[in-house]
Amino acid sequence: MVLRERYPAENIFERVQVVGLAMEPVLMQLDKLLDEATIFQRVKTDLGQRYPQTQRLGRRSTPVEVVLRLMIVKHLYGWSYAQTEQWVNDSLVLRQFCRVYLERVPDDTTLIRWANTIQPETLAAVVAEVLRLARELKVTKGRKLRVDSTVVETNIHHPVDSNLLGDGVRVLGRLLNQARRLVQGKGQQSQAGLGEQAQAARQRVLAIMQAARQRGEAAARRMQTAYRDLVELAQHVVERAQTVSQALHAQANPSAQALAQHLDTFLPRVQQVMAQTTRRVLDGQTVPAAEKIASLFEPHTAIIRKGKPGKPVEFGRVVWLDEVEGGLISRYTVLPGNPPDADQLAPSLAHHQALFERPPSLLAGDRKVFSPDGETAAYHRGVKYVVLPKPGAKSAARLAHERQAWFRSGHNWRSGLEARISLLKRRYGLRRCRYHGEVGMQRWVGWGILAYDLAAIARRLTP
């Protein structure tokens, strides 16, 4: 349903006689860049995997080029799927750019289905293809490389154990209510009883919030009591959900199997919240961040301490960025947890050498990237200037080394990546991920980087 394209190659500018109807210069350059067949050829393979015979049989469907251009427009302007459909439908220029012409614009649900078919690995390969194209157009030569990490937040509320337990009772209660017509007598409870439990959970959460605003031993005891009641309430719901899940698994009904899968997904998460609440609040233990869950709906969310003023703790994923001269992001990686930045230096150098067929002449990073082994390995790889400031106390020889003109110049150039990260967050959506799941996070970052790189190349080529 991908290759049998239904849109005729009709230029809308030849049908609509409007004086001055033309793309803006940057969009015109971007249009030429996307005419490169190899860019969307990589996406065609993913779209062709939706059904076994999709490349040969079925009705004519949305062309691959239209899907790719619509997704780039979406992330270029920071629109939602519905806004993308609306604004492309209303704009003659965007109709021409997206190759929709006079045909009907694919609706937002269709675009969502196609977008979820494109894999994160494909987006990374497309970004590498865009960098190859940038080399051919002499936008960059890969002589300089600067690296840094940033946090892309997941779309969750601030994680508090009481709210997470309340979410767990609410979600499991909703699933149990849906299972009432499929199971008979096994963990079954009336809809009124499930509603009473949800209401009781909300009351305990409210009591915890009120006690947290007060001081003194009496408030602390009230908070402990409310937390204990909330954990016991969640435990009762979990036990019933386990019984119902077993009953659903015993049925061959597809609806029962799907509902059982949902229960099996949320049960371990709610149990983990109960365990961390018991350890932290009731037992007074310190729970490491790696053993906590910050969201029932985005369990891949990491608790990250970067020590930023006003935001000491962030909830999301660490994204590692490599940037070459010309302002292009040559590599991005969504990292698990909160690993040391110094561990990413070797992969960055290896990727740069594979992409540009030579090491960079200048490598720049901040203090968190520095390590003696990493600095030595960079020199051994052939990097001429390694600008990695050493944290902490420095010897006289090290101070003299970092005061050299080339070191200070490289350090100043590295600070430009901070501005690039700010632009990616403000303009290209890397402040907060709007897609779901770990794969969704990788897709969101990949589309944002791809849209930015293409726009950056187009700006450089615009006279």
C-alpha cells in the first residue's frame, strides 16, 4: 500500500495563476534537498513492511515522498498531526512542497499510522545520508567536532509516590471494570465498588498533600498513616487484578487476551511504585534513582541530576549530540539512565571517522567529557587539537596547557553548542517529547534532528 502511488505529478503552480505565488527561499532550498531520492528511499523500506504484499497489491495509497515531507513540515514548524493536516490543506505553497498538489491531504490519523511505521534506526540512517549530502554540497567538511548532552523531558507530571499510587489504583480499576463482562466470579467487583476505591485513593492522596504543607510530628504521623492506607488499598487492587489476569489468560477471546496484556503491563509498574513507597516513606530508606519508576505510562523515564540552577532534577532521557562545523548535528543517541558523559567520547570519534573518513582536527567538549584515557585515545586516533578542560585541581603544566591560544579558541567554539541545544529545544521540540514510549522518544528526537539539519543546510545554501 505504499509503492502504488495515486497522486498525479501535476504542478499546482501551473493550474493556479497567482502573481508572486512561490516558496520562501529556505523552503525552496529544502524542497531541492528532499528531491534527493536516497533520502526517502530509506523510508520506503519501513513503510513497505506494514503488510506482506503492500508493495505489490492493494489500493493506491499515499506516496512515500508525501509522508516524509509531511513529517518534516510537522517537526519543522512544531505542529501537531491535526495542525499539519489543517495548515498543509489550507496552503497552496505547502501543498506544492509536500507533493500533495490538488489531491486530498492525508488526515492526521493516517499520518500517525505511517509515522509509527518508520523505525528510529531508519531516521538515524537518513540523518547520516543528509550529512553525506552536506559534504557534497560543501556545507561541512567534518574538520571540527564538538560534543555535549542534554535532557529531553518525557510528557509526565512531576513524579510523587502518592500520585503514582493514585494513578495505579485508577488505571487498574478501569481495566478491572472493562473485564467485568469477560470474567465471572473471579476477582469480580461491582462498578460501584471500583469507584469507591478510586475515590478512597483520591482522598488519601489529598490527605498526603495537605499533611505535606504542615510541619510537626502530628503532620508527619498523618502523612505516614495516609501513605500506609494508600499502599494497602493499592495492594488489594493489585491482588484482584492478578486474579482477573489469570482468568483472562485462560480464555481464547482476543478481547480477553488484549485486556490481560494491559493488566500484565501495568501490574509490575504498580508493584514497583508500592515497593519504592514502602522503602522510602514507611521504612525511611534511601532508594537509588535507578531503582525508582517515575511514571506508569512512560516507565523508561530516567531521574537525571544535572545540577542546573532552578532545575536540579529532570525527568526524561539524556540525549547525546555531536555537531560539526556548519552547525550540523552529525550524530544523536538517546542514552539509558544517566551515564557519564566521558563514556560517549569514543563512540563519537568512531562515528565521525566512519562518516567523514578521517578524524576531526579539533575535538571540543566540556569538563564532564574529560578523562585522561579519553584525551589520550583522541590523540591516538589522530585528533590534532583536543579541547577537554580538566575539572578540579590542576597542575602548573595543565594550567599552561589550557591557557594556550588554540585551547581557549576551541573552548570558545565549543560553547556555541549550548546555543544549538537551546534552539533545538525551543524550535524543534527537544524540550519535551510528545510521543509515547522509548521508541517514541527515539523517533521524536530523530525527526527533530532531521528537520533541523535539513533547515540548516537550506539556510546555508540560500543566497
